[in-house]
Amino acid sequence: MSIVVVGSVGLDSVKTPFGAVKKVLGGSASYFSYAAGLFSQVNLIATVGDDFPKKYIKLFNQKNIMLDGLSQAPGKTFSWSGQYGWDMADPRTISTELGVFADFRPKLPIQYEKSKYIFLANIDPELQKSILKQVKRKKSKIIGCDTMDFWIKNKKKELLDLLKDIDIFFINESEARQLTQEPNLLKAARAILKFGPKKIFIKRGEHGVLLVSGKHLFTAPAYLMESVVDPTGAGDTFAGGVMGYLAMTKSKTIDTLRKAAIYGTIMATFAVEDFSLGSLEKVTSAKVKKRIKKFKKLVLF
Amino acid sequence: MSIVVVGSVGLDSVKTPFGAVKKVLGGSASYFSYAAGLFSQVNLIATVGDDFPKKYIKLFNQKNIMLDGLSQAPGKTFSWSGQYGWDMADPRTISTELGVFADFRPKLPIQYEKSKYIFLANIDPELQKSILKQVKRKKSKIIGCDTMDFWIKNKKKELLDLLKDIDIFFINESEARQLTQEPNLLKAARAILKFGPKKIFIKRGEHGVLLVSGKHLFTAPAYLMESVVDPTGAGDTFAGGVMGYLAMTKSKTIDTLRKAAIYGTIMATFAVEDFSLGSLEKVTSAKVKKRIKKFKKLVLF
């Protein structure tokens, strides 16, 4: 089953205690697509400027990523610049330049209208909504969605409106608390379920993940890593692993969702062990399976 | 197998967003003993003042806790007063009154000298060391030890000296980083192993636990709780569950250690769901087994 994803494709400049990169491939939809593409075909909807390096287009083409929905507009590609401290927690944003993204009006190619799996990567909730409106709504469709603190703060009303139509919502631990004003995470998750989503994955970074779906609860620790080089895109990659696995298995049972959380966890480890999509580019199914096996050993009791 | 524990027995005054208590039973050795006592006989070494309520002595007596090593001295019982914020993270200490604890010179009753399991609960590393000197050292003995940020800051040399003789070291996540000046947790754990301990449990509070032993790694998430009333003593209770389970099973294989981590995790949930030892007092083996079963469901994939 193929997955439609709408989100940002951009050029990141990142500094961490372990190095720095400039104008490298980034963006929520890029990370998502690389991870999901390992499991299912990905139909990418995004926009880039005329400065977007051709080598990245080529890289997308080499993966399982269809580019009928990727528009190239005159102007600059969306770019983000940020810096991480030693704790590798939330980065400090140095600059955000919207470029062509400012005029992005995402358009669903007609051949994608029937797609069963849709993922609204982290962008303005109004843009997320506009894609949702173009999708032929059916009960059988699975709509996933991510967001960030900026939208919770500045477009909360639009976000809450969007959440009514979401099946699987991905959100950070601190953002879950921010959105609900509830310090207890389990209570925060339950409060978010009341906004509409049927299932929530709460991403806890180096502390793992929590899945809440009705009365079902699942929690998994993160994979222990001796070296985290750049955490950028970990959450988008997690979502890519989850949605990709769901689309591949065509299942949405609670057992599949638990396994999907583990696949998401493992995909995220590849995102953070190098800058940009450096390590994700080289990921193979065999590498993922090997790491899943190691993870099972790590958590067995 | 019985366990000898040396540590503090005190009177706590605690304020959390959910209530407040004054001069209730607390102290590292109290929490440890209640938890370990569910699995094995506990031989408590501590001191209290002449103001120590008789009802608490009676409560210890009702449990599996031997009091031959509990001295009562003229003066006030050790007391701690602290306050937790909404995040229920590290409390703000309002006051610490050492009372009779200032002159505490722990003495191992002769009948405990051969004990195979020893736990040095969180007190001054020099006092911990003094008990260790009184124990007849044999390779077969299992020496567990806990500490806190205060001793890492003020008695690091003494602590590092003590660690040479420790089998199982219990430490908080932030303290592990503090002790080693290493932000990566796995690297911090490996650095601590070089100080001497054969195994380390890194306590991560609401984020679970990490066990590192040579090349063996194990990580478990915390049990999700909808309501945490008072986190005081969670770490001591965790250690009590671990050491108690090890003493009960008389095993120290890596599989037993993993299971012990889960028992510690579950015991800690009883510590935090009420003030003081309110919930631990009422814990039964059946309640623990039930919660372990629920935990397995929570983490299965």
C-alpha cells in the first residue's frame, strides 16, 4: 500500500557538539519519506525552490519515493538553521527562512486521491487540512498527523479542528503537556484522545515511546545509543517507520501498532546517528531487522 | 536469604501539589526494608531518637524486618522536609535536621556478620564503608549500594573509594552524569563500571531503568501511573525490590537481574502512590504479581 505524505522538504544547517553541516537535505517530509519508503511506496507532496540541489532529487528517485507531487518554484528552498547543546534536547533555532514554502498550496495529484494511507507531516495545520480536504474520505483510510510546539502556540484552534479527522496522532511528550495543560502524561494522552484522534504515539526522545488507544496502553524504551550525532528529524523518522510498517502489513490491530512503534523506534536510531539523512540513506531491511533483534534482547525479561 | 541494610530511618514532612504530611515515617532504609521485606528477611541497621513514634516500631515488627541493629539514642530523630512541584521531579529541600543521626556509628550485630546480602542505603559514604569493614568479606557476598548528588558533590573521594568494593550500584540518571561528567548515559554507565561496581542500575524515574553489567544491557520503561502522590523513597524502594528479589531467588544470573529490575520497578509504584509508606504498608505478594502481569501487557510487542 502506498502512503501520501505532505510536509516540508528543506535545507538544514545544523550544529551539534559533534560537528556542523550546512544546507543539507532536511524537512519533515524528507525524513518521513526515507523511513516509510523502506516499507511502502511513498507519494511525496512538497515544494522546493530552484536552488534545490539536483543530487537530492536523484536520491529521492533512487528510493521508493514518487515525486509527482513535488513542485519546484522560483525562489529559495525552505531552510532551517539550529544548534544543539550537550544534552541533545530541543535545539535552539538560529533562523528559519520560509522561501517558496511561504506560498505553498499543496495539491494532491489526481492519481493519489484514492490512497489509503495519508500522513500530514509537521507543517501549518491549515496546510495539513487543505490536503485532507482533497483526499476522498472513506472510513477505511488511515490519516496520520504530526505537529510541533509552534503550531500548538500559534494555531491551536486550527490544530484542534484538524485533530477531529485524525486517526493516528504523533506528538512529543512536552507538546502533549503543552496542548492539554496536564502534567501527568497518561492523563494528557487521554485528554488528546478526546480531541478526536483514535490513537496517539507520544514520542519521548531518548526515553522511548508511549502508545495510547482507547483502553490499550503500550510503552517501549528507546534503543540505547552510545553516540547521537544529530537528533534532527528523529520524530519524523519515527512516524515514517510506524506508517510505513502499517501500510506494508495492511493491518491496524493493536499488536501491529505495538510492532509499528518498535519499527519507528529503530528507524529513528538511524536518523540520529549521522547528520541529515546520511545514515538513513544507507539503511537496508537487513540492517533494520538486525537492530530490531538487538532491541528485543535489550528489553526482554 | 536475609539482607542487612544500613541507612536512615527518619521523619519526613512532604508537600506535593496533591497534599502534605508532617513527621511521617521516611528514610532510605525504611523504604528499602519495606520493599525488600516482601521477598526476604531484612536486618535493619539505623538509629532513631527518643521521639520516634512507637507505632512505627510496631509497623516494622509486623513486617519481615529485624530490629536488633536499630538503636534508639537520646535526642531527635533525623528529619527531612521537602516540597515537590507539578513535575514531581527532584524536590526542593526545605530543611534537614540530622538529630541523633549526627552521631550515628553503625554497628553490625554479631549475628549479621555472615549475611550474604548487604545493602548500603543512601547515607554518608564513610558510614557505608564502616559497615562494610565489619562484614566478613567473602566473594560470594552481594554488596549493593545507593548514593545521592550531595555525596557526589561533597564526598566524591570517599564514594569512589567505596565503589571499589561494590557489586551492585544504584544511581539516578542525573547523578550518573554528575559523577562521570559524561552526558551520554551509556558511556556514563561504562565509566562507572570502571570505578569498581560489577553491575549498575541507573534509575530514570518516570522513564524507567537501565541495567548495565559488563557487556549486558537491559532497559525497561516505568510502569505508567495516572496518579503519583509523592515520589519520596521511590529509588530506595526500587533497590529494595531488586535486592529482595535477588536474595529470595539466591541467583545472580543476568536473567534474574532483569526480573529483579522489573520487581524493583513495580515495588516503586507502590511507594509513589501514597505519602510516606502508606501504600507499601498494604502491599501483598498477590498485589505485586497482579501489577507485574499488567506491566508485561504494557510492554509486550
